[in-house]
Amino acid sequence: MEASIGIIGGSGLYEIDGFSDIQEVTISTPFGSPSDAYIVGLLAGKKVAFLPRHARGHRFLPHEINYRANIFGFKKLGVTRIVSLTAVGSMRSDIKPMDMVVIDQFFDRTKNRDCTFFGDGLAVHIAFNKPTCPDLSDCVLHACQSVGVKVHQGGTYLCMEGPQFSTLAESLIYRTWGVDVIGMTNLTEAKLAREAEICYSTLALVTDYDCWHEEEEAVSVGTILDYLTTNADNARKIIKHVIPLIPDHRSCDCKDALAQAIITNPAAISPRKKDELKLLLDKYIS
């Protein structure tokens, strides 16, 4: 079964209401198994695939998620756009818990992530100055405005390794860097989605102030859980509103991200590697 739009659910969002003609699709990839089965069905008249990033029951820590398998699985389903939802901490006093941010930049503080499909005899360097798709992000922004949530247009997401939360020293330094929110997952997804030529947009759902705010408690699982239920309900409403806004055809640069990115001479790429990444390479290398 195929789908054109992918939804990744973060902490607190493990299922989506309103699907019809539902199928659970288990996919194998050259990179192992995705986090869970994909829930594929019709939503707002379009074929949509949903995947809970941490698996149903929240079984995977951020560094344990098989990001390559998750994104490659969406590619196998025919997905060309991914809207990714994620719980974050705010690094600014004017971005409050229960606000949402449509992310347009990332800062990488991860350490131990498999964040590329390439290597092993195949050198590829994608452009990543604009790590999210502006067209898709506009759709997400308009959906948020339709639902009536407090949404901020644009923001920088600092992606930390985790699974521990920040120290106070780290949190205070990150604020001086000018980042807007902090999380543990979405940058890795964004990198891989770009390599797969899939449009990608992150909607950050604010649950806390990390630990920098003198008048608020430091972030804890209890704090996050207090906000997740309402945030997840709003996220479901936003998803229903965003699906009809997404056009059938793409005019952004995401769809051709590999066009000038493959450095290795095709004759030097092993048949094994070509076969493994056939889904990504066939457009450019026979």
C-alpha cells in the first residue's frame, strides 16, 4: 500500500484519529526495522502514513531510534512529504508551554547518530542550508492558525544527544547562542529526509522551559506529561487541517536534493551499494 504524506508522531502522540481504510504495514529496509508498523489509510481524502517515532508504548530513547529505517520506510511507501511532530523545551521566555513553533533551522549537538544513507564507497554531500521545506512549513503554519493555537513562525531547534536533560550550564549557554527550542530527535530526521528527497517540516510542541528559567521548575518527565495530552489533542486537529492544504505537486528544491550531491563516479560505486540504495539512486545512476 502506498501513501504520499507521512506523519511522524513524537512523545505523547502514538496514534492519529480519523483514518479510514486502515492497514498496518510492516516494512523491511537495508538499515533494519523502523520504529513500528506504519499505519496507512485515508485522511482528508489523501493517502497518509503515520509512524510513532518512539514506537507505541514509547519504547525507544532518542539515540536508539532507527532514523534511517524510519525515513527509508516512508520512501518505500511513496511518501514525498513528512510532517514531524515533536515535544520540545523552550529557550525563550516569550515561547511558552503549550505554544507551537514551525521550525526552520537546526543546531546539531548530537554525538552518536547514523545520520546518512551514504558512505561505504559512496560519497554524497547534500545542501542543507535550509533544512526544512518552506512550502510544506507554510502549510503547517496555516493549519496551526486555523486551529487557533499560539504558533511561532520560524525558529531554531537545538538537537541534543540525550537521553538526559540539559545541565543548567548547558541550558544557559544554549540561550546565548540564540536558539529557540531544544529537543532530541528531529535534526536527524531532517538530514535523512533531505537525502531521500522528501519534503520535511517540524512542528515543535512546547512543554517546558528546559532548566534555565529561574521562576519555573526544571524540566522533568512529570512536567512534560502534564502538557502532552492537550498538546497531542491540538496536534491531531492540526494534522487534519494540514492534509488538505498540501498540494499534489511539488515545486520546491527538496525533490531534486541529490541532483548535484553525488560525488563518487558511478563506475566506482559497487553493485551491492547501487542495489541497496536503488530507491534513492535510480533517478540519477543506472
